[in-house]
Amino acid sequence: MMEQTFEVQPCGVKYICDTCGEGELLPNGKNDWSAEQKPFEHECTECGQKKMFSEKYPLVRYKNVDE
């Protein structure tokens, strides 16, 4: 096998609150390292709703430019 390069485009991803539909869920620094898959607690900037994620939002993902 050999490596091949391809062009990618970075995309910012934020999580909008499922409860109020307006606020953004951001990490609040309360991590649960005993949780196997979702250790990062996030809190809504508008309504205060809390939710656990396996990643910290906002984050950057990459899209293949050719797709």
C-alpha cells in the first residue's frame, strides 16, 4: 500500500440545544472520566440544559473536497 493525498476543507461544528433550540452547548469543565463513552458535560448558553458528549463542542471536522 502507498499513501495518497487528497484535498480537505475544515468545517466548524457547534451543537445547538435540543431543548430551547437557541443556545449553544459548550463545555462547562465538569468531566466524568468514569463514563466510558461520554465524559464531557456541556451546558446551554441560553436555558442551562446539560448534556454529555464524547467530544468537546465546538469542534472542527474535515470534509473531502471531491465529495
